[in-house]
Amino acid sequence: MAVKKLKAKINRLETIAEILEGENQEIEASIKLFEEGMKLIKECTGDLDTLEGKILVMVDGEEKDFEGRTI
């Protein structure tokens, strides 16, 4: 589901970071990886926002968000 896709995106981001930290990367390849990483960051942010909205905790018969606010 969404969590598995999010984990895969985060793993790819980690791989991209490791590659970009290396010294043997050509500038064009680095730019492509950077662009891919920025796209993934945007997607992950959206995924996290969606997941956060779905996390509900039932307390005293009321739905509360993850931070304890009544919704």
C-alpha cells in the first residue's frame, strides 16, 4: 500500500544521496539524480501528509488526530 511505496521512495532517496556524495559522478548524471531526488521529496511529503491525516486514535469515544486534537 502507500506505506510500502513511501518506504521504497525513501530507500531510493538514500541511494541517490550516497551516489551524490561520491566523488566519481559526472555533472549531468548528478543533475539528473538531484532532480529525481527533489521529485521524490515532494512525493514523500505529500504521502506523509496523507498518512498523517489517516492516523486517528479513538480516545473516550471521540476521534482525535495524532496530536490529540478532537476532530
